[in-house]
Amino acid sequence: MLVAKGLRPTRWVGVKEQVALFLIMVGHDTRVRHGAFEVIRSTETVHRHFHNVLRAILMLGPEVVKPARANFSPDMGNRHGWPMTYFKVFI
């Protein structure tokens, strides 16, 4: 699905490695420098591929994410029973 959304392999880094790098950085909540150390690549390469994968994932959003219910109204109240009209200042 990511390849269909524009994620392409480069001369030295394939799509699987790009996705693996993305998952390492997101899954471990690390920075680009740590990701570069893990896959033995430069920080520029890691940064570029991270953002390429992120861009492809964001393009998948409309196909994968389920839209909210159509009958939801912010005035329905919250789980404690307070009408949301009391909290409009904070919304």
C-alpha cells in the first residue's frame, strides 16, 4: 500500500529498510541520530527516508481511518452528564 502511495526504493535503501527505520524510530521514540546509529546510515539519509515514509502513511489516512459517527453533537454532554454548553469557552 505504501508503494502505491509513492514510496519508492532508492539506489541504496529499499522500501522494507525505509519502513523498518521508520518503525524503529517511532516504536522506540528515538531521534534521528539513534536511528542512524541503528541502521548505520547518515542522519541526512535517515531524516529523508523517515519523512518519505511518514508522507506515504499520511496519504493512507483517508483509506484506513474510519470516520466518526455522523450523529455526534458536541452539545450531547460528556460522560459525567454535564452539558457541553458550560464548557464552550474552553473548546
